Amino acid sequence: PSEGPGKRVDTAQLSQWIHTSRELAMLEEALKKGTTGGGRSRYGIMLSGEWGDRLVQFPYQPFQVPVWVESSLDLDRVQGVLLAQQQWVLGQVRLLRLADLQIKQNYRPEIHDTALQAITWADLTREEKRLLPPLVVVTTAREWADLPLHKASRLLSGDMPVKVVVIQDQLPAPEDTYARQGWLLPWLTAGQLPVVQTSPCRMAHFATALQSCLASSGPALVSVLGYSGQDTHWLQHAEELLVAGLFPLIMAVPQGDHALLADHLHLEAVPEPGIPVDSLLSDHVRSVWSRGTSTTADWSAVLNREWTTWLELAGRIRSGQTDETRQIRQELTAAFTERQQSLEADYQRQLADLKATFREEVRVQLADRLYHLSRSRQERPDAFTSAEKNEMTS
């Protein structure tokens, strides 16, 4: 409005400003306080499986974020929840852009109203898309394996912030490479999708993996070696599986649009190929696997091929270099052992020389001392003290 007495006021524009100001105040209230006083949740959770019902029953509800509990995982429902939240974010973005136009006094309803209503998710900036809280979908490996692949691909190939956490709660058969980690390989080559495999038994890796996936702007896939039924020692058993090389720790979080897989694929708990698998198995793992019909030789062949594949993907070995690498390692080990033995023999020889030199020096000093004592008292033998006599005698 114009300033000064008698000036006209654009009541329509003033009404628009007041309405926008109230809408912004309501949005701020929803983001900072909301219905619970804690403000907007940083993420939401969708649980599926029989153990989900127990987790949300009062008074044992451990969550402070919105939680959906499903008896079975339905990717269409997941997509529906994301689209509903997406529409809510689009409404926020339209309001913020409208307020920006009004502040700059560039708002023209006949032009901008239609343009604001036509805004889609693809039109949003990266910062605007971050207004949509991530949806963490927690399921089991059995449920995930039964899902239609085309639906899972559509969900994880988009740019919606859905984080799928697959709990590996059972020990597959030794030769079942796909059930253990073969299902991860297609997702590793899916472009910019962050893929990690971790376990709470390695808490530092576990925390870093979850933080990296939650911080990414798009989808992410997390494989967690975790709780299994009524196993009260599951953390110990999970550690044993990692030591045996059955579930390597994987961290593949792309940092650029053209990053190579070998540049961002980091591996831990992957034994070198050629190590006897039986020497890595604990009594618990060996007893569980002995229930099947596979032999240790079968396990060794499968796991060694698997370890070679992971190391090749990470760029730590190249195809055709496995035998050469093993030969070089053996030669270096033999050279190191020979050098160590040579140094030990040289040390023992120097130690013996030092001992001989020390004894000779002590002998000379004692002889010189006795000589001076005898010369100084040769004319007065009775003047020797008892202490000096004892010293000469010794």
C-alpha cells in the first residue's frame, strides 16, 4: 500500500499477504511443535512381519516417530505412503514460493497461480526435496525375496527417500550364495543407489552405514545381520558369521554421478581367497551347517569364489591375478621369515659377544685392583683390614 494520509490501500493484495502470513505461521507451528509438541518427525517407519506387532504394543513401544505395522510387506502401500507425503511437501513448496513472490512484489495471480499449482516433484530443488522425511521400511530377507522384482526395482530406482532395511535373521545353507548376499549384487550395479551390509555386532560400522543411508537424498538398501528368533546370543553368533566371511561388511555409497563401483565400494570381513573355510568356522556355525547335506569342500569352493568376486568388484584384485597374487604373497612371506631368522641369529651373536666382552672387562678390572692392593701393602701385610683381605681372597 502507498504511504501517507489519504492514500488508497490495495485491500485484495493486503488480504493475500495476511492469508499467506497465517499459512506460514501454521506451517511453522506444524514443523516445530505439531500435535505432540516435538515437531515434525525426522523419519517414519513401516514394519512388516510377525515381530512388528510386539514392538508397537504399549507400554513397550520404543519409537518416537510415526510407525506403520503391516502383517506382510506391500510395496504398493509403501508407494502410496510416499506419494501422500509427497503431496504434503508439494503444498509446502507452493506456499514458500508464493511467499517469496509476494515479498519481492512480483506476484501476479493470473500468471503464478496456475504455475504454482502445476509444480510436480520433478520441479523441486534438492533442498526442497529434503522437506520430505525418509520412510524406513523394515522387513525380513524371506519377505523381500518373495516380492516382485519389478516393483522393488521401481521403488528403489526413483528419487523418493525410501530406505529399505532387510533383516538377515536366518542362516542360509552354505551353498546358497544368493540367499546370503547374491541378491545384493544387482543393486550394487544399479547406479547411484547406496547399498550397505552391516550388523550391530560391529557398532561403529553399523552407525556409519545407517547414517550414510539416511543422509542420502534418494532411496537406499540396507542389509542387516541381526536378531534371529529366540537366539539370546545372536550378537556373538553374528560376529562368528562375520569372522567366517559369510556376511562381509559392505559400504557402497556413491559420491558422484560418474563414480566407479570400485571407487566407493568398501569391504570388511572378507577373507583372502584360498583360506580354508573350516579354519574360520566356530563350533556354533559348524554345528548349524552340519545339519545339511553339503560337505566342507563344497562350502570352501563356494565361499572362495564369492570372496574373489567381492574383492574384484572392490578393485583389490583383478581377474586372472588370483594365482599371481597368492604366489607374490608366498614369496614375500618367505622373504620376511628368512629376514626375521637372520636378524634373530645376528642378535644372538651380538649378545654373546657383548657378554664375553663384559666378562673380560670385569676380569681386567679385578686383576688391576688386586695388583694395586698388593703393591700398596706389600711392605705392611699386617695392615690389611679384614674387608680388604676378604676382597683379595675373593
